Amino acid sequence: MTRSAGVLGRLARLRKAVDAQDRRILANLNDRMRVVRRIGRVKHAVGLPVYSPAREAGLLRVLVKGNRGPLTAADLRSIYRRILFVSRALERRRR
């Protein structure tokens, strides 16, 4: 086996591992959004607002504190801000 064939084989295995991680992330995001949808229904039923800045700030603090990298705190905040944005939109739909 040539060196480049070995490297390409390793790259293929690493990509396969990333693909498996992506499938798990997708499943977890969809699980999260199903719970978020239920939260939206409860909030609507009792007249609570969808957006809870204190709750979101607290969540971000906990996540950043528990982060062991290699994501930076800024990277993690950026990812979660988008997740939270989509979560709020889903709560508002209340299907």
C-alpha cells in the first residue's frame, strides 16, 4: 500500500466517523425540538412568553462552563444562539 493510499483510507474512516456523529447530532436536535414544541404548547396555555432571556443566558452560561473544547466559548455561543433562535420559532408555531 502506498503512503497516499494509507492516508486516503484513514481520511475515509475519519469522514465515516464524522458522518456518524452528524447523524447523532441530527437525532438529538430533533429530539430537542420535539420537547421544545411541547414547551411552546405549555407556555401558550398558561400565557407565558416564548422568549425567556434569563433562561437562555443561564443555559449559555452552563454550557460554556461545562465546555471542554475544542470548541471555543464563542463558537459554542454562536451554535447555541442559532439553536435557540430556531427553538423559539418552533415554540411560536405550536403545532
